[in-house]
Amino acid sequence: MSARIAVPVFPGTNSEDETLRLLRDCGGNAELVHWSQASNLAHYDAYVLAGGFAYEDRIRAGAIAAHDRMMDSVIEAAGSGKLVFGICNGAQILLEAGLVPGTGSIRRPTAAFTRNAPAPHFVCRHVYLKLAIEPARCAITAALPEDAIVPAWAAHAEGRLAATPEHLREIVAGGHLAFTYAHSTGAVDQAAIPNGSALGCAGLVNRAGNVLAIMPHPERDAWNFNHLDRREGDDVLATSGGSVLFRSFVQALASS
Amino acid sequence: MRAVAISLKIPDNTAFTAAVALRRLGIGVERVERSEIWFFEEEGSALIERITADETIFNPNKHCVTLLDEAVPRSGEVWIEPLEPRHPDPSTSSGEGRRATAWRLFGPNEATLDRESLGAAVERLLCNPAIERAVY
């Protein structure tokens, strides 16, 4: 039986269906697990935290969810080496839980994906993520080529990485900067960054390489019907779409 | 400088959620009050008139406004302020200058929480020190 992937659904999660569909279309054995079934979560082999507004972002984005009973299982699983992948609000939850960059204590965040700058507004923009680490540094990206470009949609008002200057240096030195924003060509400059994120950060990985948090949504540019370049043939999934990251995730799980 | 607290007069679900989460963390909270603290240079009744006329920050159907005697947190209260100044928002006629979210924590018999318990609540839930500072 193939490894089981849980997509935890907190009150306010809203991207679980497309996340689940893409995991399944990439060959993953994925299921939704609602907050009322929190005790079931421990039985899964990997976790994908989808986007949305868990607990309405009360107090701060991800703050309440990070202390939810469901996260007890996710934190324990991450500690035991299971794969954990967070997207958008899922990424915010992983930061609040202290799982990424993972240099501090559990549930004591050292950084935040916070209010965009300079305009503190919601951004909905097509973006490209450039892999900023060796692919094998993170199990979830291991099947991607070096300097891989992953298309996605940024859809957030609070996606800017913020931390102290010392901690930003620690993030770089520790190899935690997994993805940066880039142009489709791979060029990196300020114009490619939709939210003022420090280091141009679009994603962070923990020290062990089994927890990845990214702000943009690759699942919203994954199938041919929602891929910007629709000339890629008859496959359901766009070969150059955001599904490449999900395929890599499923592949890592199969080989683990 | 004057501090003005704008709070909900309807049930505050966010404050209720915070209370439940804090109890789960082992902090003896019975009730939480939340308000937005705005800081202004101007004084007196004209300030209240201006705030209550500003529909971008005050809705008379759900908000009440209090002019605070002092621009410091009260007993059992913490003010959470962003470390970075907010960028002016032209859509808000009062602008977005210095601002804080106030959390006032009450234990049994409506007694406000002591400083130690308040500190635990701040460290464990109410403040992310990467982006916020706590004043209490």
C-alpha cells in the first residue's frame, strides 16, 4: 500500500480541494483530514498544509493553528523525519509552529511571513519560484533539476519574510532559503518579488530538509486548463507547471 | 500623545479564540478583552469626534471608543505593536501611524492576570518577536 498523505483542514482552510486533487493527479495517496478527526493524523506518512485562513488568521496568520491539536501530530511527525509541506497559510502555520526555519524552539517563531510591503495589500500575481538550494538539500525538491523554476500564483496579503538581520544571515548561512522569487528566465531582481520579502524569499526549509514552507500556490498553475502556457499538449498536468513540485514531493515519499 | 481604544461592543470572537487557545496552553484565563489602540497627537473631545466620524476605523453599530487616561497598558493588559512602522494607507483617512493591539486578560473572579502569567501568554501566543514587540 502506498504511503498516505494527509491534507489537514483547519477551520478556515480553503485550498484543500485543489491541493488534494493535484496530489492525487501526481500519483499520491492523499486524503483530507478535518479538525474534528485530529486524532487520526498521526497515522499518515506525510502532510501537506494547504492555503486559506485557518482560524480566520486570528491574533496572527497561523498563530492559533500552530497550537491546534492537529499540529501536535504534524510537529511530532516532522521531528521523526516525515515530509511536511506547507503552502501559503500552511507555510505561515509552519513558521508559527517553529518548524521552519527550525532554528529555534517548537512553537516559538523566529521569523514570520507577514504584511506585504511597501503596499500592505493583498497581492494576486503570477510568479516564478527559483530553487535556491541544491535539490537534494530538501527531500521534497530532490527530484527537481538545479535552479529549477516553478510557476505559481502569489495570493496573499501577508507573505513577506521578516526577521532580524542576524536571523536572516542565519537563514542564508544555514541553507534554509529554499526558493526565491525570480523571472521566468531565472533572473532574480526586485521586480520579481511581489511582496517585499526579505532575501527575495518565497520558501524556507528546515535543517533536516523534510519540512518545506512556500508562500505562492503552485497548485494554481498546475493543470493545462490553468497553466499560463497552454500549448503543452493533451496531458492533464502541464509539464512545466507547478505540478513539478508536487510530483517531486510524491516521488520523495515513494522513495523514502 | 493620546491613546484611544476602539473595541467591539458585539461579541469578540477573536478574543474568545485567544482565551480558548491560552487555556489550552495552561494559562489560567477566564476572559480576554481585545481592542485596537490608536495614538494621536491631538487632544480632547475634538479627537473623539474625529474618530467617531471616520468610518474607516469606527463603526458605531459595532464599536465603542474610549479615550485612555494614559498611553500605557492597564493592569493585566499587553499592547502588541509591530516592530516596523506601518506604511501610510491613503484609504484610511486617519492614516496608519503608530498602532497596537491590546489584550487584557482576566482570571477567576474578574481579577486581571499577574505579570508572570501575562508574560507567559505573550511569549507563547500573543507576540511573535520577529515582527512584534510587547509592552506591558
